[in-house]
Amino acid sequence: MEHEKLISLQQDELSNKKQLIVELLKPMIANLYYWKQYNFSESDFDPEQNAHLEKKIGDFIIGMDSYNQFRLIDLSGKEVYRLNRQDNGKIVKSLALQDKANRDYYQATTELEKDQIYLSPLNLNQENGVLDLPYKPMIRGVAPIFDAQGTKLGIVVINFSAERFLDLLKKDNPYSFMLLDRFGNYLICKDSKKEFAHLIPNSQNITFYEEHPELADSLRMKESTSLFRNGDLWIKTELDFKKELGQTPLFQHKFADIKTNNKWLLLKHLDSEILNARLKSEIFSIFLINLLAIAVIFCLSFLEAKSDTSKRKYMQALEVINKELESKSTELESKNNSLAAMQSKLELRNAQLLEYNNIVAHNLRAPTTSVSALVSMLKESKDYEEAKSYFPKLQKVTHAINTLVDDLLIYVRILNDDHQVNMENIALEPLIETTLDLYVETFDLETIEVKTDFTAWKEVKFSKIYLQSVIQNLISNAIKYRDPSRKSVIFIRTLWENDKKVLVVEDNGVGVDLNRYGNDIFKLYKRFHRGLSGKGMGLFLVKTQLESLNANIEVTSKLGEGTIFKITFDSYE
């Protein structure tokens, strides 16, 4: 009876795990069908013309936390659009598009018909042919994309992260649980070194069927759900993806047409020692229950013999103890909450102080350099009239320094008051004029022309000190990396894109090779021009300050032609 009950309970648990997998994968089937029905056009498969998809697809991926990637791939196997979910959960559009023509999931979908959906085997994610570390188990869902005239444009691919449901399947397993693919490879195992060993280079892979050849034939029989071997108990449930997920309703009476060869085996192993220990435990439990029953009867008889007064005193004492315990528990919870709040405040303060130090160290460099230059020019002036001509410039720079110091003092007060970074409506034109004053001696000595166009919009809600720091860094870069062979032009303008304010800072300087340095351009201490001064901190600060307030920055550049920075305010993230 105990064995039958145990088998029934474990079969129910395996059935629940099977249903869990099906329910977690059904939304991906429905979502794939949604995107295959989406009205994509031929231009959507051109990386230069599909930026408008970012809001729609980005909002979709944000709401589906189990999706690791969303991609559009053209008929040649090349990615034309790609969103990645980073380890911190942030959704990022990838500029490094890859060729997937040789990947098995792409080749398996080349002959998919219009209403078919393909599910890949569970494997480990790889980028550019190399496995991601740490390993990331993935199932890829793929559907073909046709335009309104029925012409095939490419495919849509959604990477479903299997980490979550694998962890759920592993939880609360008093008995050894295994998940095998159709070939007997371990997907989940008590010995983690066996998991995905068939996909990991240089690992000693041995399948379950090679390890237990005496069980292979019996477990492959559909009608067998449990069997005893050498005193051990094995319980299994099969999951046929095509059969189970093919019942996913799409609309009205239409069901998903799934192409896949995924068949999993969910397996429980109870060795003889566990079974015997369980039986001994049951016997011991019966003995304890009888002993407890005798003790309860004795206690009830004893309590019944006590007077009503003794009963009341006992209950009152118990109630006092309970209240004291509740009071101490509440007090402890309150202290824990206070400590957690204090820790959060300390972390925020440390981050703000670090940001302040970076701004002070970096942004005071340009105006102090200007002051030094003007002082040197004053020393070398030959007469009073020449020296007198430098005073208005010196006054301009010192006024700009005072303004910058005032803003820094405001930032310090914000830190001391434990408040968030102050957001205000900023008039863009005077802010940029003040920033340009910091470089007045440079503009006088060099052939540099600054153009502005603020017709699109003139005001933005943002942190004034952050925006001034960002603009100062971009102007400083345009001056530092100008092309000495031609007249330098800096063009600052505003525009609208996708109902969002965009600020553009463009120059015709020496430019940057983005094919070589594109992934590092906003990283700390990265430099791309030998022989030119700089610590590689400016663009890192720019990106950090913008993203902390939900703005983002993009760069396009060509060597010998110049660089364009686009700042988009109030992004969907």
C-alpha cells in the first residue's frame, strides 16, 4: 500500500512538472503567432529603416521576462533586428548583427509553411559560435514572416530562457529527479556535471541509456509508467512537444501547427535504501502516533481534573507569553526594516558622491585650462592695451566657472538633504551659450565655427548640472578631435523622433572607426586616437548621467568625416 501510494504521488508530481513546462511554453507559441501575423514590410528587414520597431518590440520584451532575445532574420540568414535582455534585466538594441545561416534552428526553418511554428531543442546559447558563460539554456521559437502579398520576407526568432523553469523543476525534490531529451542526454540531473554535457566541449558525456542499459527498453515503452529494478523504483512521464503544445489554441477553432522533434522524459529515482527507510519511518510514525495519543489522553484527563480557576490562570499566562512574543516579533521586524532602509540610503549616497567626484574632477578641467591660458597671455602681453583686451575673456571664463561651482554647490545640497537629483525645465539656448563661454579662448585662437538650430524645441525637463556636463563633454570632444586640415564646424540642433525630444551635436572632425571601437566607445578609460590628450572618461560620464535619468545616447561616425551624437530624452525604458 505504501509503495502504491508513493508511486501515485510521484506520478502526480511528474504530471504537474510536465504541465508546468507546457504552460510556460504556451505563451511563446501564442506570441510567435502574433508576430508572424504582424504587418511587417520589406523595409522592416532593412537595418537602416527599421528603427521604428524599437518602441513596439521593446515594450513587448519588457513585459515578457522569460524572453532573452527577439530577432528578425532575413532570407539569407542575416540578422536585421535584435533586442537582448542583459543580466540586469535591461533591454538593449544590439548594433552587432550576426550571420545565422549556418545555425541549425535557421536551417530547420527554411522550409516552414506560412502557419507553421518551429521549436528548437533545449540547448545552450552561443554568440558568434561560442557558448555564453555562464551557460544559458534556451529554447528558440521560430516563425516565418510573409508580407501582405504572400512573399516571404524572413523569420522571427524568440529565445525563451529555460533557466526559470529548470530551477522550478529542481525545487522541492526529496527524491532524485532527472530530465532527459529524446537521446537520453541529461538536461537536469543530481550530478550537475552531467547536465548539457553533450553540448559542452571537452566534457565527459555519457547518456542515461549508456549508464543504465538495463532500463533503456523498459523506459522507452509508452505503457510503462513505473518499474522496479534491483530494489530501486523508477517512475516516468513523457512529454511530446508536438502533441502537447499542438493543442495550444490560437483563435476560434485554430490550433498551433508545430514542427519539432522534442521529446522529453521526466524521471524519478527512489533507491532501495530510501524505500526501506520510508517504510521504517512509517512504522516509527505509527508508534509515535499511538504514544502521542496515550499522552494526549493522559493530559486531557489531568486537565479535566484541574479546577476552573487553574485552567483560567494557565490560559492567561499563555496569552501573556503570546503577546510578548508578538511584541518582540513586531519590534524585530521594525528594526530589520529600519536597517534595510538605512542600507538603501547609504548605497544611494555612495553612488551620488562618486558621481559628484567625477563631475568635479572632469568638468573643472576645461575652464581652469582656459584661465591658465589667459593668465599666460596676460604675462606675455607687451603693453597695457594688449593686456586690457584679455580682461573681458577672463571675465567670461570666471563667470562660467562661478556658474559651474554654483551648480555643484546645489548638487552638494541635494546630497546633504537626501533628495533625488533635481529635475527642472531648462532653456537650452542659454545653457549652451554658457557652456561655449568656457572655451572662449579656443574659439578665438582656432578656426572653429559653431552653428545652432533650436527651432524644433527650446526647452527640456532634465537635471541642469547633468545636461551641462553632457554638453560640455561633447563640445570638448569636438574641439579636441577636430581635423586640422579643414575649418572645424560644430552643429548643435534639436529635433523630434517618435514623439521624443532629440538633441544632436555634430562635428566634422577626425571621426572614430565604429567597426573597430563601437562596443567600447562609452566605456571607462577607453581612448581611440593616439597622440591626442584625454583619459577616456568624458563619454563614460555622458552615458552614465543620461541613462540615470532615462535618456540615452547614440553615436554615428566615420573616419575622416566626423561624428554625430544623438541624445534622446524620456526613452521607453
